Amino acid sequence: VLPHHAILNKSNDMSWQMRVGALLGAASIGTGAYGAHLFPQAIAAEESAAASKTTSQPPPTDVTTTNNETLPTLHWRKNVWSTAVQYQQLGAVSLMASTAHPSPRARMVGGVGILLGTALFSGANYAVAKSGSRNLGGVAPVGGLSLIAGFAALVFL
């Protein structure tokens, strides 16, 4: 059993993984709330404006055409946003849990891989969902591989 003062001093020695994981987790709640409440309204307004520029007909339910570019629907974009939020939450919890690993090397390498992977994967998906352009998602697979490498580091280091 640790003495009382050792428990109190432990809070001053919080690792970067715990702090950054907690920030990622808090931010994921905010991005999730935005995605559930404000994002659909913003995209619907965007689709309506795009449709009024191209035709007097209401926008189709599958895609919106703007300057010969097809944009994904609100439903598709909300799903991509939701995926980004879920992976951000997974990354946050995983990063905080990595502090329990007994190996400092595994904590560092695994933590960096998880953080980098979360930022790249979720960030790319947020950008794709917000813009409607799938071209912005090219970095997402790099983020996924980084997440895998981070988890592998926790297993093998």
C-alpha cells in the first residue's frame, strides 16, 4: 500500500499519453455533438445552395451536382464523420491505457503510433466529411497503419 503522500504526488507525474488521451477524448465528445446536431444542418444548407445554382429542381437524394462534380450525400458524410469520432474515441482510450504497459519503450513507441494514427485517420475522415471531397482521404490508410503499428508495439516491445 502506497503512503498517502505518494498517491498525491503521483498526480503531478501524469504521462503525456494520459494528458493527450484525455484531450482527445474530450474533443471527441465535442466533434460528436457537432456531427449529431450542427453538421447535418450545415451540409443540408450546402446541398440546397448547390442545387439552386444548378437547377430549380430539388437536390437528388443520392448526390448533389455542383460544377460537374458529384458530392456525397448528407447520409454518407454523416457516416464518415461518425467513423472519425469513433476512431478518435478509440485512440483516446487506447492512448490512456498504454500508460499501464510496463515497458517504457513500448509506452513511447505505442503511444506515438496510436496518437499519430488517430490524428491522421480521424483528421482525414473529418476533412472528407466536411468537404465532401474523397480526395482528402488519402492519408487515412497511413493513419490506420500507424494505429496498427502502435498496437503492435504494445504487444511486441
